[in-house]
Amino acid sequence: MRTTIIHTTLLLAAGFGLAGLAQAQDDSTATRRNTIELGVDSKRGPYAQVKGKDDSAREDKPDTITFQTKRKIITILTENKAMDTTGVAAAERLRDLRRERRNAFTYWTGVEIGLNNFMSPDGGFDLPEKARFMQLEDANSRFFALNVAEYKVEFGSHHAGLFTGLGLEFVNYRLSNNVRLAYDSDSVFAQTVVEPDLRKNKLRQIGLRVPLMFEFNTKRSPLPTEDELRGGAWKDKDFSRKNNFHFAFGVVGSWYFDTMYKVKYRQDGDMEKERSKGTFNLLNYRLAARAQVGWGGLNLFAEYALTPLFEENKGPELIPVNAGIALVGFN
């Protein structure tokens, strides 16, 4: 900010009108001087003109503007006023650091890769006889998710908090039996295929997912105090995930907006593909219990559905499960 000091000196002089004269201060303080010239002439009439004069003044020295009338000299002195803004800057920097730390120690955004499977209501992976047509190829029933957004509320520090977010998931069920899926308004069922041999027999769902998870971190990453920021004792640094052990548990809700069934087979020497859209009586939403644990940016996760695969009484009682790794690194 700048302050303005006005010095006035009365001159014992007589006369009328205004005449401009540049005034220099004869002291040891170097200044930058500007002159306002006021006058009247036949061409311009009454006029005011600012004239500058360069000298060896430094940026931290005062500026002066001096103008003279017939009876008075007026000098305006301007200089920088020191203002302590470190308190405001420190508070803003502290908010930024808190946000950076919260982003670093939230483990949701990233890529997830895993495998899908089904469990029977009694908790085993051996499917009942009526559900055997849904037996899966374990290694080819893949799960993929792209988690793109997250938001976390901390419980006092980065060690504990509750987060939510948004993701997109692709759920693939690769059937191992040589059957074709079919469905009507009452149920889903299998049609046995003798020939040809199905090279691919896949049911796929695509959906949006939203988590609600409690998360815990062990690494110590304290924030500086405002005094440390003001005094320069704090050195800017990133909040690294390295050597941080973390785990979380909660639920993930999914809504599936696309379902596709695909078979692929060879016939008369040519590879044929067939795709069909439809619900296949699959439940178009899922609520799953989820647990994840990790070290640094690597997570292991597992999900157990609290809702069945099919709509009620329209398919075998199957509970979807999936597990895999999550590479966290978008934030």
C-alpha cells in the first residue's frame, strides 16, 4: 500500500495565475520527482501537465510530486508502506497443504483389475445342480474398473477418514459349459449346444459405482504450524505414499446400464461372433461389502455382493464376488 504525505510551503510572493516549476529536494534521501505544471497560454488555454525527472532513486525510496502556484508550493510525497501479509499467506498455504495431504492418503482413484466368481448361498464355490450352467472359467472371468473421482472427510487428521467417489466398472462372466444363455419374462436358462464348440461364451455388464468407505493410514505426515510457515522453517515437499500401510472397509453400490451376451465359434473355417442385448433377468444394481489393504500406491481388494446376481425367482441363487489389485495414482 502507499501513503500520501502533503507538504505545503507558503511563498511570500504576489501575482495572479499559475506557473509550473519542478522542485528538487536538497537532502540525502534520493527520490523520484514528478512535476505538475499548471498554466495558461494563448494556444491551450488553462492546462495541467505532469513532467518526470529521472535520478538515481531506488524502488524503496519515496516519490514526490511538486507543483507551484503564485502564492504556494505544494509537494506530495508517496512511499511504500510495509504491510504484514504473512499471516494471510500462511493460512492459505496451510489449506493447500491439508488438501494435498488428504489427496495423497485417499486410496480410490485409479485402475482396478481382478477376477469374478460366484458363490452359492451356503458360502461355497461349488454351484448347485440347477446353477451349473453358470459355471465360470475362473481365469477368463475378469473384472476391470476405472475410478475417476474421490472425496474424503478426515477425522481430525489423515490417519482416519470416510471417503466416497465415482467409478466405471466392467464385469465379465466367461461361461465354461458349451451352452447358450436364453431368458424369458419368468427365468433365465441354458440351451445345450452340441455343435459348434463355443470358443467364447461371455456375459458382460457395465455400470457406475460409488463407494462409502472408512479408511486408515499409518504414516506420519504432520502439517506445519503457521509460525513455521511464516519463519521459513518449513520446506515445501510432497506428501509421499511411500511406506504407508493403509486399509479400508465399507460398501460399494453399482448401477448397471448395459448388458451384453456374446458367443464366438468357428463354422466352415470362419470365426463367427454373435452378440445380443438384453437384461437376461440380471439385477441392474448391486450392493457389495468391500475391504482393501495396501502398502504405498498398491492395493489388494475383495468384494462380496450383498444382493443376488439375478432378479428374485428369475434365476439361480448366485452371489457375485470379485478380488484383485488396484493401482492408485490419479490424484
